[in-house]
Amino acid sequence: MSELPQLDPVIHAQARLRVTVALAGLRAGDQITFPRLQQLLDMTAGNLSTHLRKLEDAEYVEITKAYEHRTPVTLVRLTARGRAAFESYTKALHQLLDVTGGD
């Protein structure tokens, strides 16, 4: 039996996987507002912030603070590095499922 693929621990945590999946659904370079992401994922602001910080530390997401009509807005986007990490994660997951699921 070949060696089992490793899953990226930064993405693998359930909440961060949900965040990454939501952001990967956007076109490359597109952003989403923090409140909209929070609503989509049904997460508290504190919980989402904690997981975004981990993803940001890994350079998988970029957080931009801006103003829209004098109102502060926080925008989130998946970086190219984050998109590549997610693609590697899903490939590893498929390989893992193929190894463990087939007879």
C-alpha cells in the first residue's frame, strides 16, 4: 500500500474548511464582505475572525479594510497561495478516499 496523502492542517479544521470552500467558490481575485461571509457560514464574528486569522497567517486569505460611503468595510479574498493549497487539499482528499474506499 502506498503512503497516504497528508491533509493541510490549516485547511482541515472544519470551520476553516468551510471558510476556504466559500472563498474558493468566488472567482480568483474576487472579495466578499466579512458580514456576508459570516452570514453564509452562520458563524459568530469572533469565531470567523479567529479562523480567518489562522488562514491569513498561512497567507491563504487576504483581509482588506476599506471604506464604502464613509462606512468601514472588511473584505476577504482567497489568495493564489490559498487557492493552490485548497486544490492540493482536495486532490489529497480524493486520493485518500480512493485508497480507503476502493476494493
